[in-house]
Amino acid sequence: MLNPSMSRYRKICGAVVGVFLTASSLTAAAKPAPAPAMQVGPNIKMNGPQAPRPDGALGRVPQGIAADATGQRLVAGWESMQGICGGLFGVDCKPPKTPGINVYAYSTDSGRTWTEIGAPYLGDNILTSGRPWIDRGGVDGQTFFSSARASTDKGVEAPAVAGMGQSRGQTPGGLGQIGIVVYRGRFDKNGAFSWSDQHLFKPKGANDLLRSPTLLAAKDGSGRVWVTFSPLLEICGYKGGSGGQIEVARSTDEGKTWSEPVIVSKDNYNITPDPKDPACGSHGTIQLSSSMALGTKGELYIVWEYGPDLISREPINLTNTAAIHFARSLDGGRTFSAPVQVAAINTMRSDMPLGYSKITINDFPRMAVDTKGPHRGRIYVTYMGTVKETFERASKQNTVSAEAFLVWSDDQGATWSKPKPLASPVPPTGVKRFWPTVAVRDDGSLDIVYFEEQEKQLTADPDDDECDLPTVFDVHRKGKLGSQQDLYWVRSTDGGETLSAPVRVNAVTTNWCKVKFDYSTTQFANFGDILGLHTTGTRTFVVWPDGRDGVPDAYFSELLAPPVKAAAPKKAKK
């Protein structure tokens, strides 16, 4: 029998609807500006050879990267399915040297070669799990930080879930998680990188869960670091049953000690006095997927996914509302402004890419700030949304197109520009642009990367199922169309007013319907949850999941463009 909390989680994951995009977001993209200087460096695979069971488990999904000020020393992180072998999860394959789902690698030659160091394992029975997020800072600018969900090597017992093949009772980051972990590490004098210590953030309630961790480190030598996550609170007898609230914790000493988390956007689920009341916990908003950036005067900015809204619990039913929300702190993260809406969106929650191995996808906004360029102080946010409201069961292919957008603010997030599509308009069906990620170089130029899926029939037989993809909960998504994906890069040198024509980053297109992968948790996705993008000075680096060799591999490249010349100062009138 399905555990009630897992049943509720399954229903929430399977229920999806969206809201209309604002009219201004449907305007055509500006005519692409020529960008002959844009060049993509070599595509470099960071992980070593993969082996199928019983020798290993297939799947390496990169989602985080950071670099030192010179761009010579880099640290990258990815989810490795090798971490499910043996040990805690008991899968019949060769376990890694150190247990954990998240593994890391470093480079001392600007990414030309990589040394994989595996999962950090520093005691206290803490295992990494879920999406890694990486940044670099500290008092000397040489400390690297990473955040991830945490499980325990002793296991957290939870009932087996019927119909899921094998027990997922110890799912890392799901019901089996114990909190959020932040690691600190450095390069030694010989150029080798290692993690030195860790801090575990535990949920306040015994049956609360922590989700969507991200972090941010200041580059000004102050040693300030922030971590944000979304606690899912226990409500009405359900473990982690709420929609979540946005919280931020801060450190002023390079992550040695941390403040108590501050609530940025409070959980708004309605809880009646009687947990047995069908209305208990039946109204509220999903709040996940936050990310942060720093302003020019130390302002701390945060943006997150707000919605859709839950309107009934049995059965789960969601409204047609979703948005990107924003808040700011002018005192280093001690207090935050009331949230404002950046944009209304049609959520992609049930319009995931055809080759995606989860039954839902989050609407993950990303943010960056121009701190040294001509538009100093301008906040940029990228996000995605479908071209119309849509709902489809996870077992069927949903071909409604999705677009990616850029907006900006020049008044600390009080007001926002009209959304600008990143490329030419998509057709009503068959094209999905998702996970747009933005970074700003010191010269003020923008780099934005995003995935684009072309949903096509790739064989001559019209009756052939191009895709028969296993997803979590043993749901198979079948259909006639394949999932051809590429990673694209666009640039702006005028503050986002115009965008370059897209440049493809990956040298080989991946059909994710044909890529082999293993899974043993409800949290792992065959090509991850986000893209990793990091700028230092005038150099920008990107990591992405790539299936050109038939399995998900971790790939890296540098995005090459000459510095933008500063505009000559205007001559004073005589």
C-alpha cells in the first residue's frame, strides 16, 4: 500500500497547470545582432569511463562550477549514479571509494584536464545527494563552497513504495534526507583540491524536509556567505507536505558559523485545527528553486518559483497560477523586503522535455548583477514558460512549446522590464527552451545559456515509438517523437537591449530518448535540474549533461568572447 505522504507527493508531482504569460512576454525577439567574435572552446568530458551493472551505474550529471579570479583553477560538481551502488542503497554494483551521490572534480589548467575526487565524506554519517551548487569566495578569495541535500549512511527508514520496482525508502533528498550540507574546500600549494569541513542545516521540525539548496559567496574579501533553501513543513500528518517557504542563512566568517535562517517568503498553506478534516492543508502555494546575487552596494537579491497553487488535497488539484518572485535585503540578509512579482508564467510542470526522466520539472529562475560594467547595478533574471496553459499525464508526450526570457531591473528590483525572448519565437508545438542561465562579465556583457529540445519523428515508420522512457515511480513516457537537444549561448553587450544570434555549444546533438541511465531515487534526473555557468573577470565557463556517447556524461567548455570596449566619454559642450 502506498504510504500517505508518498501518495500525496506523487499526486502533487503528477498535477500540473499554468497561467497565461503577460502580453508583453509574447512580443517577438529583437533582430539578432551579429556576433562573429563568439567562439566555443573544446567540449571536454570531465568524468572518467562509465560501466553498467554489476560493475557500476550509468549517469553523470553536472550542475555546478566555480573558478578562481584568474580562471585557471576550477571546481565542478555533478550527480553520479555510481553513488547508489552497495552501501546505503544496496544496489548490486561496485560501490565508489567514498559514498555519496554528488561528486566533484578540479582543474588547474582552465578546464583542459580534470581530476575527479569523488564524493566528500567527512564524517558524521553525512552523504551528499541532489543537485550540487558551487561558488568561490572567502577573505582571500580562495575558498570554494558547495551545497547539496544530505542523507545519512546509516539510512533513514521509510516504508517501501509499491509499484516502484525496488524500495525507495532511503531516497536521498526525499523522505530519507536529514537536511542541507555546505562544504568548504581549498587548493593546496601543490595545486590539489580537497574539502576541509562541512556544516549541516537540519530542519526545525522532525517531519519537515529541506529542498532546493543554493549558495552565494561574496568576492570582496569580507568572508560573507549565504545559503538558501525551501523547507517543506509537516502539515496535517504529512511529512514535508506543505508547498515550502523560502529561507536564507548567512555567515560572516567564511562559513565557519551560521545564523539562524531568516524567512523570506512564508509558507501559506491553510491548516485547520483537525488534521482529519479533508480541508486541512488543502490551500497553499508551491515555493521552490531560489537563487541569489549581490548588488553593487552589498544588496542581497533572491528570486524563486512561486506557484502553482494547491486548491484541494484529495485528490490533488492545482490552480492555473505561477510566477517568478523576488525580494531584496539591504542589511546583509538579516531582513528582506516584501516579495514582488517579476513575471507571470505558464508553468512547465507537466510540459517537461520528452526525454526527461522525472514526471515534473521545476520552473527554475536564475539571476546575475552587473557590478562593474556600464549598466552597473542592473539585475538580470532569466526564466522559462510554456506558450499556453497545458496539462498532460506524465506517461504521455506533451509537445506544447516553451520559451525562455530575460528581464532586468535598474531600481533594486522594484520594477522590471518587459520580458525579452532569448531567440526567435518558438512554434506552438515541438520546441522547448528551458533552464536559461545568466552571468555577467566584468565588462558588463551578458552570457546566457539554455537547452533547446526539438521534438521530431526521427524514423520513417510513423507507427514506431521513438521514445519509451522510464521515469520515477515506474512510469514510462511513450510517444512517436524523439528528444533532440542542444545547448545554446547568446550574448548581449548593451545591457540586454539586443541579443546575439544563438551559438550552439555542444558539438554533437543528443537524443535523450536513446541515452541509457540508471536510477534508484525519485530525485535523480537523467540530465539534471539546472545548468552550471560561472564568470570570473572576462572569462565564462559552462558545464552541461551530454549524451553523445549513449550515457549521461559531464561536459565542460569555455565561452570565448573579447572584452567589450568601454564607450568613450562624451565631450563637454563649450
